Amino acid sequence: MLGEKFSHFLDKPLSPLARVLPFNPNFITFLGMIITASSAFLIPVSLFWGGVIILLGGVFDMLDGIIARVNGKVTRFGALLDSTLDRIADGLIFLGIALYFFKISDDLALCFNLLCMIASFLISYVRARAEGIGVSCKIGIIERSERLIFLAFGCLTESLYPVIIILTVLSWITVIQRIIYVKKQLKNLPG
């Protein structure tokens, strides 16, 4: 997972910028969600510009965490807000993709899009439930950052249908990986 391996990779080079930006990280989180979610309105009209907006929103999604860490503003509420707004933006991206597939009358692609959306929400849900019962669950082959890159690539190259099929398979594999991992970890916990 890119997010796990590179989550703090840009902290140092972007620290000077993060220190001088006069914005609260929660504001950046909200702005990133608005930008990313706006791709839902562009995707049915222009895949290319929808992909550009997904990437732009991803920059803000990365920047909010850097600002919070560099300025000592990491909070539990900020983490909750970030996760919640990410789910809203993701849902709206999938809505935009659904409208695109509906517009071109591709029912099978529409079904894959729905399956992909369900799996993407389950990836986050399983992690949250695992952490709620005391198991850290950051494993799996795909998470949000990779999903956004895949979706942006699919839009920019107008190869959205094959990308959705690949994402659907990888996302369901990740859900299963996480469930199996948590089950194994729970065997090792007392009680």
C-alpha cells in the first residue's frame, strides 16, 4: 500500500510550506473533499478533467496530514473528519462514474462500479472495526491512495472500464485479506 509506505515521505520537503500556510488542517481536509467530490460532476461530461480533479483533490488530501503533523495539530477529531470526508468524496466519485456508465449505456460496467464502491467502503470499515476491537489493520494490496491513482489514470486515459474491473478485484481481495488477518490476530489476543 502506497499510503502505508509513503505516508510521511513528503513531510520533510513540504515542511517549510506547511509551516507558513495559515490554514487549519481541517479546513484543508474539507477543501480537498470539495475538490475531489467535484470530479463527480465532471466525469460524466469529461473523463479527462474528472481525472485531473481527482489528482488535484489527492494533493489536498496529502497536504492536510502534513500540515497537521508539522504544526503539531494532529487530533483524533481531525482523523475522524478526514476519514469521513474521504468516504463522502469516494462515494461521489463512484456516483460520477456510475453516471458516466449510465450515459454510455454500459450496464455491466455500472455493476462493476457498484461492486467496486462497496468493496472500497468495506476496506475502510474492516480497518475501523478491527481497530475498535484492538487490532491494527493496515494490510492489504490496495487502499484509498492507490484507488484514487487508478481512477484518475482510468479517466485520463479513457480506459475507465478495465480500471474499474481491476479495482473491483483488488478491492475485494483486500477486504478478504483484512478479515483473515484480523481473525488470525484475534487468536493471539487474550480474552
